[in-house]
Amino acid sequence: MIFTNTQAFGGNFEETLLNNIKNSQHVRIASGYTSLPTLQKFDDEFRRISHAGGHVAILIGMAFYEGLA
């Protein structure tokens, strides 16, 4: 599945991603780059999934450069 800020592929990426996460029991995300503030926006939903017994897996390619490593 792919979402972007392009209307043909979901429109507002953040809104589309949050709506999908809210309706998920498990989340697996691979991204070439993200920032700590972006991850923090989804923290409550990631915790909800985890506390309900689900899994959250996030692979970030350039985490070192954002100070996430």
C-alpha cells in the first residue's frame, strides 16, 4: 500500500496515515526518513495498539541523522 500527498494516492498523507493506524491492530512501517516530532504525533496510537496486544514495527533508514539512534 502506498500513500503520498498526491490526490491520486491518498491526498493528505498525515491524515490518511493516522486514519489507517486508528483502524489497525498491527502496524508495520518502512520509511527512508522521518523526524522525532513526526513519530511523536502517532505515539498515542502506537501505544494503544501495543497495549491491546498488537505489534508496532517501524524501520527508519536515516534515523541516525535525526538523533533517533
